[in-house]
Amino acid sequence: MKVSVILGHPYRESFNHAIAARIVETLQQNQHEVFFHDLYAEGFDPVIKPEELISDRSEDELVQQHCREIRETDGIIIVHPNWWGQPPAILKGWVDRVFRQGIAYTFEEGDNGGGLPTGLLKARIGLIFNTSNTPEERENNVFGDPLENIWKACVFKFCDIHTTERRMFRIIADSSYEERVQWLNEAATITNRYFPL
């Protein structure tokens, strides 16, 4: 299988980088083809230009590469921190520029965009791994776990990816080495469940 792994974190020593590395290693051990992108490291431009917004394609070669890969992939794995209940801006811009009409979804002829979309992606599995310093009770009871809704309902389901799982690792700031090892093993276990050898 072909699997896209998208990392959105600027600090190379972050736990997000460790999660992504473990996921890529697991996928490769299981003999899957991996499209790995560290968005910050590759300088992905999250800002959509006016001419790109009103056209059916981007002139940015990196965006074109991401669009080609996202159409080919059998699964998508996203890794990012919880910042203000949202993905980092670079990852939101990636969705804006890559999960575009004609690539990830379309509408019936004559639909002005107000109806139900038809998903175009080949991928049927979407995994999300997040890190946070917000306690789970506060995240759920005060904020309503916005990342759950963003990825599962607003992005993946919109593009016809209905098999999803999201795992939040917390609290990162004061986590122990042993906790992080356990979390990395859990990330590998989840990846193995959906993308076995």
C-alpha cells in the first residue's frame, strides 16, 4: 500500500518528530511505500494565492507533488500538536491547497457547493496523532475536543474517508522518558493495526 505521512511541527527535536519517525519506520518494515513530508523542513507555503483559489490547479510544484501523491495514496497519517484547539497554520494551509476540489472531492454538476460532496480520494484510512499539554477532561468538557471534529468530520469524511482513528498523547510538557517510549510503541501498534505487513 501507499501511505502519506504528513508532519506539522517546526522543532526537529519535538515528540511529534519522534512519532512521525516511528510511524514511517513501522510502515517501511511492513513493506508499504511511504510519502513522508515534514512540512516545515520542506518549506511548504500554506498561503493560497487568489489565482489558485479560483482555478482548478496550483502552479506551485511542491503543491502539485502533494496533490499527485494524495490521489495515489491508500492511507493518510497526520501528526501535529494541538495549538489553540487547531492544527498549526502550515497544516491548515496544506489542507487548503492539497485537499482541493477536483483532487479530494467534487460536487454534482450544477451544485454551487452547498450540497453533499463526492469524495475523490482513493484513501480509505485516516489516522491522526496529536500531542497536547491540555488535560483530557478540560479538552473534552470545556473545549469539546475540536481536533476530533476538524479531522474526522470536516476533512476526512468530506473526502469519503470513513475509517479513522485519532490518538492524543498528553501531557507532553512533563512527560517521562518511559511514558514517551510507551506512546511511541502505541503509535506503532495503531499503525500496524491499519497497515499490517
